[in-house]
Amino acid sequence: MKVFLLKDVERVGIAGQMLNVSTGYATNFLLAKKLAVEITPENEAQFLSKIRVVEKQKEVVATKTSMLAEKIKHTELKIKRKMAEGDKLYGAISAGDIVDLFAAQGISVAKNQIEFGKAIKTKGAHEFTVKLSSTLKPVCTIKVIPE
């Protein structure tokens, strides 16, 4: 059965995509939860024009996202924190701290986009990833400095 996805469905496709899926999956899941619309020969041309519009929007978003990724890569973050003996922090640097540092420099990201390899609990430079999309994940460095 041919369907047009109205919303992103994990491991199936993204919104604005035309797919062939099994009839049972389409009727019992996608159509029942209003995640997709069935494509018939009568309305196929209408959905093809919607696909073109969605593709143009994706291109605009992709260019803006890639520009944001470049800005993030070249951003230098520094944070001052109280240290215990042995250059260890009393707490850890959180995603919220990093979001606040980015906001101070005019870059808007969400807490759930910040990914740490391991918790930042010591002095020095540490790398983390900002997940902007499934393909764009710029790596940024934060320097932890004692107060």
C-alpha cells in the first residue's frame, strides 16, 4: 500500500515521504495513529506536489543547520568552577551549563542535543557533541578553569 507520511516515524521514514508499506502495517498502525495518509491514483498528483514543497523546505533547513554546525565548531567555551583537591570539580558540567554558554554567544541549542562521551568532572579541555540532525553532529570543546 502506498502512503504519504504526515509525521516522522522511527525506522520507517520522515514526514513528507511517500512509501510502500504492507497493508496491515498501514491500516493498523500508520493510518490508525494518523501518522500517514493512503495514496490513491486520484490524490497521487496532489501528494507529489507536497513532496516537492517538503524537499525545498528541507534544503533550506539543511543549509541553516550546516551554517549553525560551522558556528558551533568554531565556538570556544570556557567555564569557571570551584575545584577540590586534585583538580576535580565539586559537581559535573551539565548540558544546561553548556546551553547557557551557547546562549550567551547567540547560539540556540537544546539540552537534549548535547551529548557527552563521559561526565565532565575535572579541570582542562573536554570535547562534547551537539546533535543537530542525524547526520550533523559537530564536536565542540569546553575548557574548565578553576575559580
